[in-house]
Amino acid sequence: KNIRAGIQSVVDGHAGFYLRNVFLPVNACFHTPLTGSPSVKFEIRERKRNHIFEPLFELTGKTRKALNFGSYNYLGFAQNDGPCVEASKVTVEKYGIGMGSSRSEMGSLQLHRDLEKLVAEFLGKEDAATFGMGFITNAGNIPAILGKGCLLISDELNHASIVLGAKLGTANIRTFKHNDMYDLEKKLKKAIIEGQPKTRRPWKKIIVIVEGIYSMEGTISYIPSLIALKQKYKFYIWLDEAHSIGAMGPTGRGVVEYWGSDANEIDIMMGTFSKSFGAHGGYIASTKAVVSHIRRQTHTNYASAMTPGVAMQIYSSLRIIMGRDDRYPNDGQRRIRRLAENTRYFRSELYKRGLVVYGADDSPIVPLIIFTPNQLDIISRTFMHIGIGIVTVGYPATPLLECRLRFCLSAAHTRDMLDYCLHTIDDVSEMFGLAFLKNRPIPP
Ligand code: PMP
């Protein structure tokens, strides 16, 4: 699929092909020296002795401590010494670990209700419902919103929980090309035209589901264009902000705020607490009518309620983000700013190095494309060996040649940590021949 454009011309005497408008000389893609030069090895040993890094997480088991560039700890609230830990400890002492019941039975605490109110207020919505797991928030609630005669149009790269939710329902499902608003418009036109012989629209409801930030691509969805399409073609928007809530926008309110769009245009705001809030669980924020329909209708009601300690972690981190906690008045803003600065710095350094990086400049998810699937394992082990934990993603999750190393940035990363990671990338890129686009201009 990726070499559809075919082996293209000859540049500087090398054959190559175009991948997303970037010309890749073939020798660069398949240049795969497996061992590093002695000087590189020596440098690595030196750095290891320096211990310039502190662990973000201690990776358990037999592994050593490593800097974590693989987890979704965007605002640093997942640190075990974070400002919310104490509040959660007290809550666990008061209420115990589990609720032992679902929300609709005995599993509702005032804390759950306070959290839901705060989430709704944060997002500018009338009401919100929370769930014990983000995955289930999509998989269990999408079928409750869409029934027979409805059409769901989903971004082709939407998360597995959305795919499962779509499959569990009875709506018709179609996809559009990833983040491609032209293709979405084509699909919408087609969906509307299907009903032309009749006078009324062919679908009871059309709902378009997108994510705020895509966790494998680092792309940010084009909310203003999506809203413009909505006004033209009349459909509902379901926005999954798992990776963007807290992490995007000047006050952490996600991609809608990032683009300066109106939250009222997003019919259903879905998100998870497992990333920016350092906890787990999910939410749906919408109108009172939609939220109470969800509370009554979904199978998720039969799952145990979110545990009290987790609810408190989310509640207290959200209060800090909103600047409501007098003990940490500017801490939320500081974290949001820090994440944005880290993202800009890290990405611009990678661009300078001529590496192929996907995604938007403001996305804290940074996929570095290596083009050599056979090296994925050895590269990730090399990173681990030097003290950097990353996630690698390859076929079938990505097209074969677009396999990637994925760096997730955090407000808890210091500049030293980012520099250490960048030096490590230099070493690894020298070992494995990754930087073959040295003269690529830096995006404006
Ligand atoms: N939606 C998206 C876009 C996700 O990336 C994820 C998980 N990473 C989920 C939903 C599921 O959330 P959780 O892991 O909190 O269950």
C-alpha cells in the first residue's frame, strides 16, 4: 500500500519512493547495520554512569530503572508522589478499596456525584456520567446512543473501544480516511443522497466519531472543519478526548479549546481519566437528556462503580487543573504549560535531526518512523538498555513500512530528561541509520 506510488525517480543516484510526500531513498530504508561503532558504545557507557535521570516510573520485574517515554502521563499526575496521592489515601481509609456494587445499585457516593458535576462544568456541558473504565465508556455507550436505522461514520483509525462499540450496536457503520475532512464530506454527501428519491433523510441519525489526538499517529482532529461540516450536513459529533483532555488547550479543556471552537457544537464529549489524570475510568459529558438516557440505557450500568480512591485522584487532579485547590493555585496551569513546552522542544529537536516524525507540532504523542520493521525489536531493546522505555508499534497496527517508535511526553519530564532521550536517539539513529533526511526544513 505504501509503495503504491511505485519506485519513483532517481535522486542523487538512488532509487526511492514517496511516503506521505516525503521522498525516501531506498538505501536509507534498508541500510541496517546491526552493531554500533565502538565510539557509540563507549558514549553509552559513559552516560549510564552519569545517572542524570530519575525514573518516572520504576519498571517492575527484572528490569532496571528507566526514563519512561512510553506511558500516557501527560500532566505528571500519575507520579506516586503527586499532590493527589494523600487525598486518595484518606479516601481509601474512609471508604475501602472497592464499591462492591454498580452505580445504579449501592455504588454511588457523593464523591461520584461531585466528580460528575465538576467534569460537566470543566467541559461546559450540562451533565456528565463517569464509568470505571475508559474502554467500556466507548464500547458500552456507543450502542446505547445508536440504534437501527442510524448511521455511524467513524475515522478509520479510531480506537479499538470505538470499533467494538460500533460492532456491538445495530447501526450501519462506515469509515472515512484518517483525519481527512474531504473524504468525510464525500461520505456524508453519499449518505444524504441515498435518500433522495424519498423526501426525508434516509437515516434516523448520523453520528460522526473522531478522537481528539490519535495515539498512534500524533494527529489532532480538525474540529473547526468538522463543525462546519456538521452545520452543512446535520449530524451528531462524538468526540473521544482520551489523549487530549488535560493535555491540549490553554486550560487543558482539550482539542475543542485548542482550536477555539464552541463546546456546544460537540454533542457527546467522551474521555478517559487514565492519561492526564493519572487514574482510570471514563466520562460522557453532554446534555442532561443524553446523559440521563445513558445512565438508564447502557450495559455499563451493570459494571461496578469507579472505586473511591480512583474517583478522589481524578477529583483532586481536576481541581488542580481548574485552579480550585488553594494549596496548589498555579500548579495545573504550570503542568499544562510545561507539557506544551516539552512537546515543542522535543519535536523541534527531532525535526532538526532530519528524523521522520508524524503528527501535529503540538501533539505530545511523537511517533518516530523507522521504516525498517525488522529492526523494531532491537531498537526498542537498545533504548531500554540505555535507560529509556518506549513503545514500538508495527504491523498490523501500522502499515508495514510505517513502523514506529512512539515517545509520549509528560509535564513530569525535565529538560535534562528530554536531552538525555534526544542524545539516546542520536546514538540509536547513528547505529541504525535513521537520520536520512538531515536537510528537511523545520515546519513553520
Ligand atoms: N479511547 C482512546 C482513544 C484510547 O486511546 C483508549 C486507551 N488508550 C481508550 C479509549 C480506552 O481507555 P482506557 O485505557 O482508559 O480504558
